[in-house]
Amino acid sequence: MQRYCLTLDLQDDPYLVEQYIRYHQDVWPEILESIRSSGITGMQIYHYDGRLMMIMETNDDFSFERKAAMDASNETVQEWEELMWKFQKPLPGAKPGEKWMRMEKIFELD
């Protein structure tokens, strides 16, 4: 199992933030299936003042490249991602089209 932590900012608009949270209280079933079929075994998203943090647990077969390829060929995922862009904004330093940025673990308490 691998664990990844990613971050993303939301638009600076309380109404859009509220809508984004509502979408994530009732995620489309096809999106959940896409997440699971990519090798993601657990996922949590946390929110604070316009910033999101996602924790993903994955199986050993998971790769970000494979997930991106699967998403690119899935019309429903593309529809969801286009909808989510309305609420999200890239972090400083993100390349064009990049959303969720992988965070580097700098500490762990055993």
C-alpha cells in the first residue's frame, strides 16, 4: 500500500466553495467506480478556508500515469473534471492543466 497527500485551492468565492462541497457529498457513482478501478483503495478530502488536502491510499499496482490515461478515455470522468474546474484554481507553480499537486512528506511519527 502507498499513501499520497495532494493539495489544491478553490476559487475565492464562498458560494462556489459551498457548491464544491455539496458535489462531494454526492459524488457520481461512475466517478467512484473510476477511482476504485484505478487502484485507489481509500480517499479522504479535507477543506480549510479555500484549500483542500486529499489523502489517497492505493494498492501496489496504482500509478498516476495509469490513472491519467484511464481518466482521459472516460467521458464521464472528463465531464466531472470539467465541472470541477469551475470551483478549483491551480496552485502557484502548477503547470497548465495541473490541479492536484502531490505533497512531499517531511515528517512521520512512528
